[in-house]
Amino acid sequence: MDPVNPTVSDLQRQFELLSPASRIGKSLRSLVAEGNVNPDEILPLIRLEPLLATRILREANLLHERKPEGYLSIEEAITAIGFQRMYDLLGLYSYPPSSDELSYSSDHWKRAITCAVCMETLAEKHRLDKQRAYTIGLIHSLAEAISESTRAQSRELGSLNNRLKKFNHSSLCFNLLSEWGLPSALIDPIRFQYAPLDCQTTGKMACLLNLAKWITGVVREVDELPDQASGPDLLVLNLLGEGEQTLWNLVTDVSDSLHLADTLLSGNYSAC
């Protein structure tokens, strides 16, 4: 794969080779090994795994009999494909075919989960679909995670302008997910995550994703936005009627939710 200008085909091939990040992978394998698993125990773990969630969304939205508007959340997609197929995918995906297989990086995994929790929290506050918002947050950086899944690629990409990289990855992610049949209501916010005011279809959700990325950058101490250090976009804040102090308060709420996710990965399914 060209590390500087990967194509959608490149990303598709690399996606099929990736295994889960180490910690969530262990949790998935433990669940499969138990055999007779309650669906209520599987869903919380799928919500913490971007690659498996994407596979389920892809399979559901490529069904011949899918509903016209498509399936806009992990929960809807699981209902569409059925529990047995979900369990089959879980079993196939939890055990990589080789020990040297590439894995989703721990850093990207933590950032994806953080952004998803941010989106869910913001969506509830703004009376938008929480499940769709969470799903968008979980898969919004898929192209970046795939293209930087090897050390060699990360080194070469590191020399590129940060703003250029991020806009390129958002476009690639949109094109990749569009190729897999995911509906525009789910992927348009991903396309416009760095320029949410340009989104004509799902503008409010795109604005929430932009803010969620800023909060993620604060929580994870990384530059999620090209201008992370400058603070959240004031125009976006004004359009949503948000104050910057409110977002700082959300940092605490998100940290509490991430603690619940950590509890789940430790095997306490009743905590979530």
C-alpha cells in the first residue's frame, strides 16, 4: 500500500488483514471460548471494537433486502443480520489466522472509543440519535487507523502536513464506507468532520463530531484536530448554543464513561 496516497482498494485489502487491538481482542476471544453466550454480553463488546462493528455494518447495509434508508447504528445492523450471523462473525474475527497479522493500534483504538463516548454524550444533550452518534464516533477514523497500521507507513506519513493528512483521511474514510454501502446519514458527518459547516445533509451531527474530536484530543492528549491547541471552533459552538466551559465539563463525564468501558473489558458485563 502506498503510505502517502493510499487508494480505497488499498485500504480495503489492509482492512481485511487487521485484527483487533490487543486488549479488546483478548476480551472477544474469552467471550467466544465460553460458548453459550448471551447476546446482551456480546453487544457491549462489539460497541468497543471498530473493526468488528464496521464488518457488521457493512454486511447489514449490503443485504439485498435492506431497508431504504439503510442501517444507521451498530444495534440496527446486528438486528438486521441476526444473532447467529453476528456470533459467526465474532468467532471468525476474534482469532487471527497468523501470529504476525497486523493489529489495530492501541492508540487509535482508545481514541475511537473516546470519540464514540463523546458523540453519545453530545447527542443525548442535543436530542439526536445516541446510537447513530456513537457509531459515527467509533468508525470515523477508520481510514487513518488502517493506513497507519505499520511502523513504516507511520514514519513516512509523519512527514506530511498534519492538516493535509487529516483531510485526506476523512475523505478516504467516507469513500471506503460509501463503497461498502453505509448510508449517507452515517458517513456524511465523517466526510465533513474537519469542516462541519460545509455539510449540507447532516450538519448538526457533523458539528457534534467536530466537537467530539476536540474533547477526545483533550482527554487523550493528542491533536485530533489540525488546530487542536486553538480550542474548539467558536462558530460551531455558537451554532450549537454551546459554551466552551460546558465542553470542559464534558471531559469529566466522558472520563467516567470510559471507566465503565474499562470495567467491561475486565469481565464485569453487568457494569454497563
